[in-house]
Amino acid sequence: GMWANESWGRYWGWDPKETWALISIMVYAFVLHMRLIPGLRGRFTFNLWSIIAYASIMMTYFGVNFYLSGLHSYASGDKVITPTSVFYSIGFVAILGSFSYIKYKKYYKK
């Protein structure tokens, strides 16, 4: 914060990189504190939220750097090109998550 104040004259600005860094910290804090909430102590729920937390880090890096424009990004009004592998990866994770939830309900849920 002190370095930001010296560099830009402010401690916090709602720049996309700073905002997504805050979102990533909040998501990981939620994953860390899920063990204290009785309804969220399950193995499947923890693993699902861990994947979501990792996706928030990927959004902080790739999404903000290359898709959103701001002080800390490389996107300067360029056309957004999303590779098809992103859509395939999201679909694969959704299908794998569905199958794992079915297996979890079948073998581990009492």
C-alpha cells in the first residue's frame, strides 16, 4: 500500500487488477473458512470451491492482463480473442464435476 501511494499517489484505486486481486483473496479466505461452517464441510464442496478459487487466480492473471483495460493490463483496446480451448476446458470441468458429484452421492453420502 505504501509503495502504491508513492507511485500513483493513492493507496487503492478500483483498477481491474487490484479488484480481482481482492476477489481472489476473498475467495481463498472463503475456501479456508469453509471448514467452520457445518453445511460446507464436505469433501466434494471443498474440492469444487478449490477449483473455483484457482479459476479466480487464472482470471486475475489472464483475464485482467489480456482482456480488461486498466493501469496494470496489456489490453489497450485490442479485439478480445478467446481461444476455443477455454470453452473446452470449462466444459470438461463441468462434465467431470457432474460425474464426480454422482459418484460422491453414490459412495460417500450417507
